[in-house]
Amino acid sequence: MQIENFIGGEFIAPLKKNYLENLNPATGKITSKIPSSTKEDVEMAVKAAQNALPNWSQLSIDERIIWLRKIANALESRKEDVAALESMDTGKPISLAKRVDAARSVSNFEFFAEHAENLIELNYKMSDATNYVTRKPVGVVGLITPWNLPLYLLTWKIAPALVMGNTIVAKPSEMTPLTANLLCEILTSIEFPEGVINIVHGLGPSAGQSILEHPNIKAISFTGGTATGKIVAQTAAPMFKKLSLELGGKNATIILDDADLPNAAKGAARAAFTNSGQVCLCGSRILVADNIYDEFVTLLINEVESMTIGNPSDENTDIGSVISSEHMEKVLSYIELAKQEGGKISVGGSKLTLPPPNADGAFIEPTLIEGLAIDSRCATEEIFGPVASIHRFITDDEAIEMANITEYGLAGSVWTSNPTRGKSVAERIDSGILWVNTWLHRDLRTPFGGVKSSGVGREGGDWSLNFFSELSNICVKEE
Ligand code: NDP
């Protein structure tokens, strides 16, 4: 299979005719060739987006909402294909790709259609005047997304950008381009207006960087690693582009001494190992109250040992491969480092060799490590793989201090039979998203984003609609 860029409503080969190989990480086999786009391809995409902007932005919001619903319906009818391609590109289990990736890609469009429909006009009355807050589109916006939740995260940005009247130049990760390409096929099938959504495939430092640098792209919404986020900010901030940065995390799962332990063990295992630990929200540091430590860790190890690791195409697989053999080596090197830092592997710890067709796949056992210092590299750096460390604490204050020790501040969860206590512990953790007695329980209206090195800005509900619009205040003085 060879895919092309999608520019101005057409599938177009990259101008320099260079292609990259795209692998299935669960088999090591090449699945497709994808464009290695350059500045010139991005230029063409920006021109197409600029040409499409007047018509798209002049549609009424109701007309754009109708388009969002058409996309949602068309995507819904292809959700089996979305799941199959996502599983093939990422190595994630097909059941997870269906339940999370395919379902959420559809619901992102449905949600933002409904949210925009209910958007409240903001007016502020004074004794002698009224302020009318109006919204205009930002213009052409650049969307750059990672490989862990490919279409899920891309549509999370596309839907609000579209509904607010912007046109789009987007670059998915070069490791997971296939569902973005499927979305383009769907757009063609519903005769979606040409040039409103343009997808340029290729590498971050070339295609991605050209999007950041383009003077006619007025806003950048980026999800990815903190190191790349710094490059994005350095490039885009001096050009005064609007910027949204959703970056890395090293999130704590805190098990208080009054937690329902079997439930907390299930939750902690799910938080640590969903998508092989490759979710920015994963709880990779499990902090456990001293007096329940042994009982909890035994339950947690049982949970992890009961997970089925295997062929992602098998409906019963819980854990598939990681994203690439390079990433597998990086994760394994952290496991080695953990041993040097004094950690003891309680479960897992090794590369897994599976039978064909997965003999060359990038599989790692879900791994729990005990005995690491809370400020060790393995307990503070984002590993982004199926590896979690377990740490002991005595008081709630100590747990909070341990949770806050990293440079990150994205998410976390607290497990307790006392929700009031859980909420007050959560309030003292420096993170943008916290759960009590659950994990990854999402209401799309709520603010989503991180503090410290986990990002700048918030997505979700009104926050996304505000990012993708320019607000003006018109103050009308009354006679
Ligand atoms: P990267 O930062 O490596 O890449 C993210 C995107 O940026 C990719 O499309 C990449 O392209 C592109 N890119 C790389 N360099 C540049 C550049 N110079 N200019 C413009 N674009 C560039 O992240 P990963 O793909 O490895 O994703 C994993 C990271 O994403 C983790 O740190 C994770 O925590 C974070 N993440 C954060 C989330 C959040 O909501 N906070 C959600 C999901 C993930 P290419 O792939 O071609 O290099």
C-alpha cells in the first residue's frame, strides 16, 4: 500500500517523490509507503487551506455542525477499518483499538457538534452599555499529533477547529499515518469541501517544522513529547502564533490506606499498562500506603500476571507490542537502568519473543519495579512503555510530596474509600487532571491539559472552542 498527501481535496504525491517505509511493530513487516513531505508540500497545503478559508468560515455554525455530523456518521460506518488500521500501525490490541480509538474518533465529532450547538453567546451588561463577545476563526491552523492514539488525538483537534470555521493543515506521526489517510478517503466519499482539511505526511523535523514555521499558519495545536514541545514553542512563540501544547507525563497512582484494595489493584494495573503504558495519562508511579503495601502489591502482581500478551489481532489480547523496535530498546534500557539504580523487578522485565507472525515484533512484558528511590531517573523520567515503579509512603503529606517531585504535572489518580479525603489529596497534587477511584474516566466538556513540563493550555469543551477562535469584545454604549 502507498498513501499520498491529501491537499485541496486530492491525493497528491510529495513533490520530491520521496517516501518512507511504515512498519507494523507487532510483526516487523512493512505495511505501506508514506510521503516524506518537505516545505514545498506544506506550502501547497497552506495555499489550499487559505483558498478554502473564505467559504468555510462564512458558513453558519449550524451548517458546519451538519458537516461534523456527516463526518461522524461516515466514520462510524468505517469504524471496523479504523480499528484494524490503528492496531496494524501501532501494535495495540484490536479490542482496545475498537473500544477506545475507533469509538472516540467518532465521538469527537459528535461531541463538538453538540457542544457548538449549545454554545452560549456571551454578553456582559453594564449600567450604561452592553459588551458583546464575538467569535471569529483564527484562520489556517496547524495540527501536529503523536503515534499513541493517532486518529483519536487528531480528530480531538480537527473537530473543534472545523466547527469554529478554521481550515487545517495537519501532520500525523510518520509511524501511524494510516487512519488519517482513511479519514481523507471518508471526506472524499461525503464530498466534504476541498481544501478545508489537508494532511501532509512525513517527518517531524521537516514536514512538522515547516508547519510550525509557516507565517500563514496562525495557530499550532501540538500533542507530543516535552522535548519536541520546546522546539514547537521556540519556533512558534516569536511569530505570536496561538499555541496549545499537550506534552508528556509521569503520573502518580496513589493508594491510600483505606482503599478498596482489589478494586484499586485493578485500577492501578489498568492505569499503568493500557496501550502498553503508552498513554500520556498512564500511572507509571504507584505510591502505596505502608500498612497495606504487601497486600496491595500481591494483588497488583496477580492482576498483571493475568494479562494476556500476544498477537494484537486476537480479540483476547490485553497487551500488544510497543510502537517500534527502537522504542522497545529505549524502554528495555530503562529497565536495565532501574536495576543499576537499585530497583528489584517484581514482575516482567524482559523482551518477549512470540511465535509467528509476531516473531519479529516489539513486545515487552508488563513490568513492575520495587525499591527505587522516588527521585531516581526511572521514577521521574517519562519511559512511555509497560513499566511502572512502586513506592511506599507513610502519611498523606508524604504521598503528595512524592507525587509532586517530577517536572511533569499532567494527571494522577487517588484510591480511597473516603471520597472527601481523596478529593482533598487530589487538590494538592500539581497536575491538570486527577481522578478519585477511577482512571481515564472522561467527560469531554472538562478542561484537559497539564502544568509544569506537561504543557500549556487546555483542550476540551469550551477550552477547545476558545483556542480555535479569536474572541472580540464589542462594547456598545447606550443612550
Ligand atoms: P514526539 O514529540 O516525538 O512527536 C509528536 C509529533 O511531533 C509527531 O507528529 C512528530 O513527527 C512531530 N515532530 C517531531 N519533531 C518535530 C518538529 N521539529 N517540528 C514539528 N513537529 C515535530 O512525540 P511522540 O510521537 O513520541 O509521542 C509520545 C509523546 O506524546 C509522549 O511524551 C506523550 O506523553 C505525549 N503525549 C501527550 C499527550 C497529552 O495530551 N498531553 C497525549 C498523548 C501523547 P514524527 O513522528 O514524524 O517525528
